[in-house]
Amino acid sequence: MDYTYDDQNIFAKILRSEIPNDTVLETEYALAFNDIGPQAPVHVLVIPKGPYVSYDHFALAASDAEILGYTRAIGEVCRIVGVQDNGFRMISNAGQDGVQEVPHLHVHILGGRMMGRMVQKPA
Ligand code: AMP
């Protein structure tokens, strides 16, 4: 598996403050910000600060502290945006079949409405 990280991807630029973001939470290990094209009333992206392409890359190569810090940040974001009671959907797209657009690990936290079926077949 080739986990080569492209440091010119848009989330890497956000982490370097080269482009702005609408921050929800920043910690030592993670940054969370509102998605620029929201698909639900709540649509937050949570990214680790380290250079990981996808969740499987992160799970393989990140330190225990990074994994713990990222996971805790995801939970904190859910509480900040208030989806912990009614629920939410968490998605992490990876690679070509996962239709990942930005090659820096991110989870989408979607909520604030009924999210519908988990997966749709392509038209
Ligand atoms: P994915 O298909 O999982 O890689 O999703 C990438 C997400 O990043 C999409 O939902 C985009 O709307 C979002 N996105 C792209 N550029 C930005 C940006 N500059 N700020 C916030 N969200 C962005």
C-alpha cells in the first residue's frame, strides 16, 4: 500500500494557516472545522494534525498519543455541536472507491437532521 502524503492538499494548507477555516475545535492533535459545502445542518470535518492520508494509514502509522488525541477530539466535537443526544453520522472516505476528494484523513460529523439510508447505490 502506498501511503505517500501530498503536502499540497487543501487540509495541509489549512493546517499551515495558508487558507482560512471556520474552526470548531483545535487541540494538540486535531483540528475541527465546518465543511465548506455542508450536507446537513451540522457538518464538521475533524482532521489529525499529522500527515496521514486515510484512516487505515493513521491506524498503522500514528502514535498512541495521536490516536488517543484524535479520538478524544472527535467526541469533544460531537458535544460542542450538540449532536450527542439526537445522534449523528460519522463518515471517513478513503481512496478511489470511497470517493475521497481530499487526501488528508478526515471524518465527517453529520447531524441536525435524520440522515437517511447509510449508503446509496450509484445511479
Ligand atoms: P471527502 O470526499 O471525504 O474527501 O470530502 C472532502 C470534504 O472537504 C467535502 O465535503 C468538501 O466540501 C470539504 N472541503 C473542501 N475544501 C474545504 C475547505 N477549504 N474548507 C472546508 N471544507 C472543505
